[in-house]
Amino acid sequence: MFSGRRLHLDGPLLIGLLVLSALGLVVIFSASGENWSVMARQGLRLGISLAVMVAVAQVSPENLRRFSPHLFAVGVILLVAVLVMGAAGKGAQRWLDLGLVRFQPSELMKLGVPMAVAWLLTRGRVPPRFAIVLFALALTLIPAGLVVVQPDLGTAIMLVVSGLFVLFLAGIRWQHVLMMLAAVAAVTPYLWFRLQEYQRQRILTLFDPWADPMGSGYQAIQAQIAIGSAGISGKGWLAGSQSHLEFIPERSTDFIFAVFAEEFGFIGVLMLLVLYLFVAGRCLVMAYHTRGTFSRLLIGGLALTFFFYVFVNLGMVSGILPIVGVPLPLISYGGTSMLTLMAAFGIIMGLHARRRLMA
């Protein structure tokens, strides 16, 4: 079996990623109304992302650890630049337009935050002291706060979660966990009133989408109709009525799972979950067999964050979580998110491939 040792790649993980990505191209073709140009653009983005993954896998663990704080600092500067001169679109200011390239710095921080927290925690003893826990929380909350202002609540939540996963994997004490929960409970009323009106409405819609079926509840209702009408085997590829009649908004991006579920049914959804569990599980196994605290924390944090992405997207589309605008990893249309994900998997493979050197 291909192992990719010379390129520091992991065969089983690479196969899982390729299968998921190929499945994404199939679903995007249907969700886009059988648009070949859309699928070709996504295929090009996939090729670039895979090349980035291979390139990142060649970076040594020592260099990753050394450059982690610098990557974090650059990301924070770019987030501030977005607030000052960022490009606006769809009611948000999230992008930096550099002429040839337009990108979201918040995507960079999906790598920067867990890398910086892992770097911080390996500079002292593990489990960390309370002062280090507070410092790690600051590294997590500062970029998350800058992203909330854009506004992009979904990405901000992901940044917080990615930092917390690394912190918990470091063996944070239960007393510290309880203190953090108490702090969250204390500031929740303040945070509620600081949310944008549409963000509060999305949370309220979770409990009763039919209160405004043609407004705030429309996306959730149409997605649930698509999923519920699929049955065991689905309606068949290219035969989803809700998607092809354009009832499902954002059907190529955030709500692509509704298209997939309608066309492939319960069996297809089950197979998709197995694929995601395989990828996340393989990463956690790699973390277990990797030597070096930095490598273990970073691989484990990235793996858990990846699966949390999946959980949030499936939850918001199926109506058990509020709509927060999180794409389905490796399936949804888009380039920046895929590039970040593949870079993360390149980090995971590179750290695992050099596990003996980090002993």
C-alpha cells in the first residue's frame, strides 16, 4: 500500500481525504445545477489544496513550533487590517483584497490559534499552571473577538473551540474548567445583547423555525424538508427536487449536506459519517503514536476541531443547532476553507511522519 514515506504522507489518511474530496465534487455538480465550470473550479482548488498539503508536510516539527507564534502574530495583524481596510460583501467585512488574491485572514487563524496554544503549553510543564491557562485563553479570545466584529460568529466559535481543544488535551485541571464555565455563564447575558440582530434571530429560530417560515426560518425548514423526504436510499443523484427547484438557499456551500441527504438518503448519510469518523479517528491514532508534547497537542487539537466542524454543519442543517455559516469540510464549494483544511492535514502528516525524531 502507498505510504508516501518520502513525502511524509500517511496512506490511509490520504485515501480518506481523497474519497471525501471526490464525493464533494460529485455533490457540487448536482447542487450547482450540473454546472461543469463550477465543478472544474472546485477541482482546480482541490488540486492546489493538495499541493499545499504536500508542501506543508515537508516542514519539520521544530520549524513548525518555532514559527507558531510568528504565524499567530501575522494573523492578528491581518485581522486588524480587515477591520481597517477590508473588502465588504454580503453585509460583512471579512476579506483582504490584494488585487490578484482575495482571502479571509480568519482562515489563517484556524491554524494559528491551535499552533500558538500548543507552542505556549509546551514551554512549561503539563498540565499547565493557572497563569498559563489564562494566557492560552487570551491567545484564543483575542483573534476570536476580532472575527466577531467582522461579523463572523461561526468562525469565531471555531477559533475558540480549536484553542480549547488543545488546552483540554494538555490535561487542564477540573477546577480551571469549572472556573471557565462560571465565567462564561456570567458574561452570557452581555454577549447576547452584543450579538447582531440577525444572529439573535438565528438562535431563536432554532426553537421555532415555523414562527417565520418565509423569513428567518426559511433555510432551516427547506433543509429539513429535503432531509426528511429522502428516505432510506434517497431520490438519486441529480434527482433532488428541493435543490434542483432551488428551494434550498446556499445549496452549494453551507447547506450542501441537505442536497447530499436528499439524493443519497439515510444510507448515504451513514456512509458519509463513517468517512468523517475514519479521518478524525485516524488523526487521533496518529496523535497517540506521535512523540513530543507539541506534536501530540497540535495533531489532537486539529483532529477534534475538524470533527467539530462536521458536527456543527450537520447540526445546523438538520435543525438541532443554530445557523452559524460553517461549511461542510471537503464537501462544500469554496477554496479558502479547503486550503486551510488541507494545510492542517499536511501538518498532521508531517508531524506523525517524524514522530521518531521528536522522541
